[in-house]
Amino acid sequence: PAASGAGGSAGGMPAASGDSQGGGGAVPGGASGGTGRSIHEPVYSESLQSRIDAIATDVVLLAAQDPRQRLEATTRFRRLLSIERNPPIAEVIKSGAVPRLVQLLGCHDVPALQFEAAWTLTNVASGTSEHTRVVVDLGTIPALIRLLASPVDDVREQAVWALGNIAGDSVKCRDLVLSYRVMEPLAAILEHPSTRPSMLRNATWAVSNLVRGKPSPRLGLMAPALRCLHRLVFADDEEVLTDACWAHAYLSDALAAGGEGSLSAGPTGADGVETAAAASAAAAAA
């Protein structure tokens, strides 16, 4: 399904209307399918090769003294990796841009820069497992978790999206994200009464990625999710409901197996709500 993602206009962030969630993985309401998501934009008229040729220049600008130049360069990287087909993730990694993008997550005085850097890293992490590993090895996870406390909605939501992509790559990545106690700030976001709908969808999807996989995560690390999932399975939003039901099923399975349960896949799409609810009820009964 199409969505505006985290690129709304709240907090002075650049608008990104018309973006869609696609690429290699699941979207909210489909937690049982692939788990990495990239955020796409229409392909621009400028040729892809010329944009790739400009990468070296933009890598230098990522370290410019002028914050406007850093923001413009980061935005160009984000757009380059948001093309619909075969985004040049490997070329961006080889350029040395990723370590600088991770550093930009710490620019708390320029939230627009944090937002663009987090968006770019989200799309890098939506590639292959090798691409995700590059992001993880640079210490991106704790930097993203710190952004969950940002006062800017768009920055928080983009951090949620990136963490969900990383967690969905593999059980190893999932456990690494969980080791930083990410469930606690995610539960706080889900429980906040003013959380906007897109944030609620993304955070529920991220939680579903964090509790799925075999072997199951350590029960103690999943505990904060129990506070909010019982409420989310009664949500009116179809995407939230579907992902919450799958997360509930995964947790119930893990609890029944003493933390080593098998978290199996299931269907996605509009019909996924009823099937996910049935799976959740069956797991709870077990």
C-alpha cells in the first residue's frame, strides 16, 4: 500500500507526499512476509549515471561546514537510493558515505538533517544482508535508538522505520536491536495518546519484526511489548490490527515454548487481518 512514510511536514521536515513503501519487503499490515522496506520516490529526469557520478562530490559535502550543504548532499543521497528499481546501494557504500551519514544522526541542532540521514540509512538497510551489516557495524543501532527520544515526530518515525528494517534482516540483527532495550521506547511511542496514525503503523510493524524469527527472542527483552499489544489487537486501523495480531501470535508462541518457540510466517494483504487474528487466538490458546 502507498503511504507518505515519515516524510510529512510536521516539525518543519521536507514533505514527501507521493512516496510509496516497496522494494524487498513487508509493509504495515503484512508482518509475516519479507521484513525489509525501502522508501521510494519517482525516478527523476536526470540520468541515473550522472547522479552516480556525483556521489564522490556529495560525500565530501556531507562533511561541509555549512549545514545547508550537508543537508542538500544528504537529500541527494536519499533521492538516489529511493529510485524504484535497483538503487545503487553498493556504489553508495563503496563511496564511504555511510559512516558520514551515521555521524549526521547526531546533529540534534538540525533535525531535518537527522531525518534525511535516517531515511537514507533506512534504504541502505533495506538492501541485501551484506548492506544491512555495513549499517549495523558502524554503530547505527544505538544512534537510531537515541532518535526515538527526538522532539520531532518525523525524526522519531524515520528511526522506527530504520530499526524495523534492520531487525527484519535476520535473527542476529533482531537480537542485536533488542539488546539495546529498544522495546521500552517503542512501547512508549505506541502507548502515547497523541501518536499519529503513520507512527502507530510503523511502530507496530517494527515490534512485529522484533518478536518474530526462530529461535524466539529472550522473553525478558520482549516484555515491554506486552503492555501495548493487548490494546492494539482492538485497533480500528487495519494495518495496525494485522501487525499487532501477528506480533501477538509470535509472542504467544514464544511464551508457550518457553522462549524458544517457532515463529512461522503467514499471509499478507487485506485478507490478512482475519487470518492473523485467528493465528493469534490459536497461539494464545496453546
